[in-house]
Amino acid sequence: MLVHFVTDEPTKIPAIRAMLEPQYHVVPQLLGGETRATANGVLMVDADLREAVRVEQIKLVLLDVRSVTEKLFVVQSHLQHMVAQAYALGATAVVRSSREVVAKLAQIEIAARAAKPGSDSATAPPEIADSAAAFASMFSAIRRGKSIDLKDAETATSQIVSSISQNGLSTWLNDVRRYHEGTFQHCLLVTGVAVGFALDVGFTGPDVKRLGIAATLHDIGKARIPLSILDKPGRLDPGEEEIMRQHPVIGHDLLKDLPGITPEILDGVRHHHEYLDGSGYPDALKTSQISDLVRLLTISDIFAALIESRPYRPPMSRQSAYKILCEMDDKLERPLVSAFRKVAFMA
Ligand SMILES: [Fe+2]
Ligand SMILES: [Fe+2]
């Protein structure tokens, strides 16, 4: 999605780029400089609305972008009284912090996707919008070199638990595939499958939450993998594969000093690509070295990856995906794969 960023302060441009790219395409414009007409994406204005000259310049920009429907104004929290000015200029939303910017853009993107011709005209369910916003906030924090807020992982998990408890796993999987793509889709699917698994085997509330949080964070290291590799359609070459395989260790390093992080979550993040026969990575662990939480997470991760919806291929059926799990005999725990059967076909 294109973000047309208008500001009166040149130093804000690299900051906003670091925060939003590469997920969004940022087109910056300095007030008083060259004007750029656009009809697509989102207009984002961050300027001092107390200055009459700035307000006049913004009005000129707004004429050039009048067909852009979403106009986001950033008003710093100490300038609350400027909120009314922003709306008077035509803001469709006012945000006060970078965290709110990321969450708002995620919401706009979901709404835009839902409104596309050929897609369901209904808006994404609130649990999807809220958990996607939490993922966007975590990935964006890492890309900006900031540490993540564990509350985001907790929010995403509790939204997913509540959605699956109320509407079932199938609804969650279908909705996520309809409204999201790429890494966000994958993380939302893995967490949904893991939570569905935990609920089905009768985990206690705290255990469901533990597995859910590990699932939300399992691929957080991918925030540091170049998008050219992460979103490459088709197979990675050996060099790209090597870079991709670093994501569990990167994720572990990003999280290990975070207040509130637990050894189990770190274990899940670092070891979700390990196999019982020792053929996994990064530590080539074997049987007893692989915890129960990791075993559950690995099954959920593989299953979710197989049923993902990609622009270049239709999603694999849940039956076929389960068959592949069954064929990974020495790698996954057989009784767990059997227990997973119900989840794989769960409504
Ligand atoms: Fe992974
Ligand atoms: Fe994964």
C-alpha cells in the first residue's frame, strides 16, 4: 500500500521510512516544495498545525490528493487541541503515536482488501483486525531497531483464542486467508492452528496462552529477513535458503533480553524447525531435547504453511496437508500427529 507522507520537517522522513518500509511504499513530500498529485493509498500528514502558513500549504496538498479517501493526521499528544484543526482540514483519522500509525494503517489495508472487487464485501472480523495490528506493531518495532512489546503478542493470542472458541477453527483459517497474505497470514494461521490444537487436547487456560504466545512469536526473526527472500514466489536458491534459515536464531536473539519473556517461549522461537530425527535446524536437536511445546508448535507450523493461500497457487486442502504430516514419520511425534487429526479436520 502506498503511503503519501506529507511533512514540514525533513528529519521526519527517514524516521517514517524506517518505521513503515518495506511493508508500505512511502512517498514523501515536504510542505512548500514540489507538489505530487496522487489518487491511491493513504495520505499521512505530520506537520505543525499551529502555523497558519503550514495550514495553507496543507490545503494545497489536499487539493492534489482529493480523491484519496484515507487521510491520516499525526498530532503529537502534547498538541491535543490541534485535533479539531486536523478534522477541519479533512482528516479521516487522527493518530498520536507511531504505534497508532502502524495499527491504523493495518486496519486501512484490511478494509481496502475487503472492498476490492471480487472479494467479500464484509469487513474483517475485529479479532483478525486487532491481532493483525498487534503483528504489524511487533514487526514494525523490530524493523525500526526497537524492542517489541510482549503485550502485542498477548493481545494477538487472546483475540485468537476468543475467536476460535466462539466461531471455530475453520472460520478463523478462512478469514485469515481472505484478509491477509505473506508472513502475517502465516503467523495468524500458525497461532490459530496451535490454539485450536491446545483447546482440543484440553490444555488449561495458561497453557493455551503459553503455546499461543510462542506461536505468535515463532517467526518474529523473519522481520529481519529481506522481503525479496521472504516474499519470493517459488523456491529459494541455496544462498537465500541459508539466510532464511537464520530466522529462528535471529528471533531468539531479538527476544532473549525482553522483560517478561520465558524460557519456553524462547525455546519455541529457536527450535520450531527442529525434528525428532536430528535433521532440523539450527541446533540439530534430537528426541528428548525437543520439548512438548516445541513438538506441538512444529506440527502447527508445518500444517499452517501447507494450507497458506499464496497469490501464485491455491491453498492445499487440509486433508492433503494432514497426509503430509503423517508421512513425516521420524521427524514428528506420531501420537501427537494422531491427536492432531481432529484439529486438521476440525470445523
Ligand atoms: Fe519458522
Ligand atoms: Fe513458521
